[in-house]
Amino acid sequence: MKTLAFAVTILAVAGAAGASDTFLPNADIATAAIGSHPLVSAAEARLSVAAAEARGRRAGNHDFLVSGSYTRRDIKGEGSYGEWDGSISRAIRLPGKASADRKIGALGIEVAENARDDARHQVALLLKDYWFEWLGASIRADIEQLAVEAYRRELEMAERRHSLKEAALIDVEGARSALAAAEAALLKSNARKLEAERVLSTVFPDLTVPHRAPDVPAPSVAEYSAQEWRDLILMRSHELRMAEKEAEQQLALARRVRLDKVGDPSVGVRVFSERGGEDTGVGLIFSMPFGPARRNANSDAQRARALAAEAEARHVRRVIEEVADRDITRAETGLNVWQQTMAAMTASEQVVVRVRRAVELGERDMVELTRALAQHYDIQREEASARIAAQDALTQLRIDSHEIWVATHHDHQD
């Protein structure tokens, strides 16, 4: 229980802004890079589509219909007459349908707005993934560079001691082998770093990648509890909000289609002239569509769509709840793992210092120093990986709760 309480207590992440963010892209730059991504641009365009469709629903789907005809009639014994007629008519939405259409259009805009903001959220996570891939590769390359320098010094010391008959040739060969392996690891790490940098620059061309990766600090204590993080993620989830609004829209559409079981009547005016103008008139036109089979089928289909949308919204809520729990667990675990590897690295540093001192005094062989260095750099790699993983998990927690990078969010309650 103490361990669990401690894990929840140390859920690490700084406030919305602070020194702990220095290893991340500048907030304004990151927001701009996210906003210019094609997925966000596509979502913005779909929002424009929704706005246009809402205007169309407000206007209605009935247009004025103008019709007319002209004929030439020949009557034996009487002569020829020009005759014509014309009419203008329009269907009229029955009461309740116009307000239903306005509601459907407004819900469509809300769905598209949340889809746009969820696209920003997804792109923010994409930026986070590529950024941490680059950070991890850069830190690994730095560690390999330190290892190369350490093994080079060890080789120089082994060669010097061998020339003084204080070390065997095997010590020199062992140091040279360790140096060659470290140099190979450095080449591999530099290639991975370059690849990560190129991918980051390709996917986010508006983001300037620094020449040197910033230092990744140790995680710091959080301002929220685990339950507060969970509530924030659920409350601010645009994906969940979008699913809920889409379910509302489908339900509104089902009500609208049910209203359409009674067709809209058309009314208009007709004028005519016959027998060359001798017979003229003006009249009213009225028509009413009927036939329940198709309308009933459409209503049943839309009602099923509404039920499906409601079920999907419940599924999305469960998914977001799982995401929140996973984010919190990853953050807790990442911090615990990092603390253990940090303790191991501190102890390993002391071991290397003592073994090196013992070698200088002639109490230990160079082989033991080589072994101690290899173990130390393995632990240092693990510490760096654990630190990166912890900060990655904490950053994901902050993105999923819309604390950073996703500028447009609306706190809402169900």
C-alpha cells in the first residue's frame, strides 16, 4: 500500500509551463507546427463543409418551382389562337421541421469542431512520438560518445602501463577491442539520430530541429492526483465529445425523418390565357405527396443509425477511460523504473571510480576496469532510456489531458 500511495503521489509532471518543459519544443512553435499539419488542414476544411451544410439546412431543401407552356391552337371555322399558362409553387416545411433542421446543422458544426480539435490532438501525439524518438537517439549518441572517450583513455593507460611492464598485452588488446566496439556503437547511434532528425523534419517541416538536443531533466512532482488526471482526460476528450455530439445528431436526424412521414405540401399560383386572350384566369395550386412505405423505411433506418451512434459513443467513452488509466499507469511505472535505474547508475559510478583507483595502485587488472566500464555504460543507457520513457509518458499524459500543445479545448460535463 505504501508503494501504491507513493506511486500516485509522485506522478510527475510540472505545471502548464516551467523549466521542466525546456526539453520540449516551444509551445507556440509546437502549436503552429501542429496547426499546419495536413490532417488538421483537412479537418478545418471539413468544418467548413459542416458550416455550409448547416446553412443549407437552415434554408431548407425546397426551392421555388416555376413552370409554363405556350401552344398554338387551330380551330376550324374560328381560326388560330395563341394560348399560354404559367405557375410558381413551392413546398412548405410543416411546423417543427425547420427548427429540427437548424438543430441538426448546429450539431454537425459541433461534431466537425471536435473532429478538428481531435485531429490536433492526434497530431500532437505524433509530434511527441517523433520528438522523443529524436531525443532518445540523441542521448544515446551522447552516451556512446562518452563511452568512446572513456575507452580511448583506458587504451592509452593500458598501452602506457604495458610499456612500463605493469600490464599484460591482453589488457591492451582488451581495451582496444572495447574501444572498437564503442566506436561501432557510436556510428550506429549517430545514424539513428540522423534518421530520427530527418523524419521529424519531414513530417513537421515548419518545426526547426535544434542542432543539439536539449537536456532531458529528471521528472518533477505533479500538481494533479491520479483521479484528477483521469477526470481531465475524460472531460477534455474531443474524441469522446465528437462521438457524443454525433450520437445527438443522429438522434435529431431520426426525429427529423419521423416528421417526414407526413410530406410537405406544395402551394402556388397559376395564371393562364386561352383563345388568344379571350379566356384568362388565375388560380391556386396545391399538392401533397403521400405513400408511407418508403418514408417508414427511411425512419426505421435512421432510428437504427441513432442507436448505433449511441452504442459507438459508449464504446468511445470506454476507450478514453482505458487511455486515461493506461497513461497514468505508464507515468507511475516510468517514474519508478527511472528512480531505480538512477540509483543503479549512482552506485555504478562509485564502482568505476574505485576500480580505476585500484588499477592505478596495481591492485586490480585492466580487464576488471574494462568490465566495470562496460557495465556502467549499460546502466547509463538504461537510465537514459528510463528517463526518456518517463518523460514521454508524462508528456502523453499532459497532451491527452490537453494541458499542453492542444490550445482549443472546452471543459464540459456529460
